Amino acid sequence: MDISLALGGGGSRGYAHVGVIRRLQQAGYHIRAVAGSSAGGIVAAFFAAGYTPDEMEAQFSRLDQTKLFGRSPDDGPALLGVAGAGKWLHEQLGERTFDDLKIPCALTAVDLKSAREIILDRGRLVDAVLATIALPGILPPQQIGNYQLVDGGVLDPVPVSVARTLAPNLPVVAVVLTPLLEQAGSLAHIPLPIPIPKPIVQRITRFRVVQAFEVYLHAVDAAGRMLAELRMQVDSPEVVIRPGVGQIGLLDRVNVREVIRLGEAATDAILPELKRSLAWPKRIHRRFFPRGRQ
């Protein structure tokens, strides 16, 4: 069956999207369009560029997460930089543009000047990815044209409406990486961009500015959880898949393969209901299908 995907944000939780895609394909679902915000934007871009789940797992697993957040002179105001992330993305995606992609794809960002959502569906793919992951205050805003862009999850944690625009006649499967409101989440912490001995790390993390940013990250995560639930009610995806990744902080260093397995497990658990739901008329399954699980 043909479907479109809306991949939500969640920082390090985003690797779970790879497992969801793998299991959907193995179950016979054909993904004809994909939209992504933040971490979901990375996976959306790679998948639309032609990477298979196995290839994504291999590339993401080889990635040295300690080298992603180094700063360069070109980075704007932020606690961390994207020099490492930009270099790695160029190595993987090159000069691809949205016109080069295998299926329709769009990423979301927010323009700080106009305070509105911007849909990125043209131009260089690397530029769009760096914009959609630019967590305000933590990673630097990205200038594209006249826009000063930050993380798409600020306004649209799971871009269901964008996925529906890409493929108006297809059901939308939304992948939500935030835990349900009544469930506990993980406390966030800020990764240091260079290897530092543990005793020094322990001293640095006691600095008030670091503690302040950790409070900010935790607040961003809490707000994102509420916004994601509200957007699910408004945008009404046909199906919601919610991997059990709530214990992972936004910028945690993780075992990529283990997080991918969480995406697979969540998809396996929901496949019978997904099949029944997508077989019903749209007006029925939108109304009665349960909105995901942890």
C-alpha cells in the first residue's frame, strides 16, 4: 500500500525513524513522499535521496557523535556549532538538491524574522537539513535567502500537514518521538564538542551557565511534547507510531543500532492495527484509530 510519512523531531531519538521505515517496507508499504522536522528532517532527506534503511544504519553508526558540534568562524550565535555536522552531511549528500531526490520530500524550519513556518522543498539539501536541526540557542541559525532559520520543531514537531500536501491522496503515517504527556521523559544535558577528561567535565557541568542551558533544553523538550500532541489533534494523521525513546535526551550520545531497534519494535507492535486502519475509509479511521503508544 502507498503511504506518506511525517517524521518528527527529537534530537538523538531520531535514529528510531530508520527502524520504522525498515519495518514498514518489510511489511509491504510503499513510501511515496516524506516530510521531516529537525531530526526527522535528517532521516527524511537521506531516505528521499535514495539511502536504504540498511545504508542509513551503517552511515549513522559510523558517525563520530563527539565531532558533530564543533564551531567554525562562520557559525552564528549559539552554544554549540555545526562544523562537524555540516562536513559530514556534505560527505553523505554532496550537492544534491530537492530536484535530485527519488521521492517528494520537504523539511520544515522557522524564520526568526517573521516568526512563521517555512517549508523547505527547493535548493541544496544540506542547507535545508542544517536549518531544520538548528535548535535555538544551542545550534546556530542558518541563513537561506532572506530567511534566518531555526529548528522546524519549534512550530511543527511532526509535519503531518506538509506530508499530506506532498501526497494529497495518500494516508499519512506520523512518527512521534516525544513521550505521551503522562509519561516521564529524560532530563537533557549538553554534549561537549571535544573530548575532555571526566573530572573536568564534572567541574564544567557545575557552571551555572551550563546548568541554565540544561534547564532550557528540558523546557524545550516539555513544550515540544505538548505541541506535538496538539498538532496531532489538529492535523489528524491516519496512523501514529510512537517509538519508546522518551528516556533519551535531545542531544545524548547514543548507541545508534539500539535506538533503531526501538523504532522497529514500535512498528512491529502496531502493524496489525495499522493494516486494519488503512483498510478503512479515511473518515472512519481518522476518527477511531488510537493515537499511538509508548
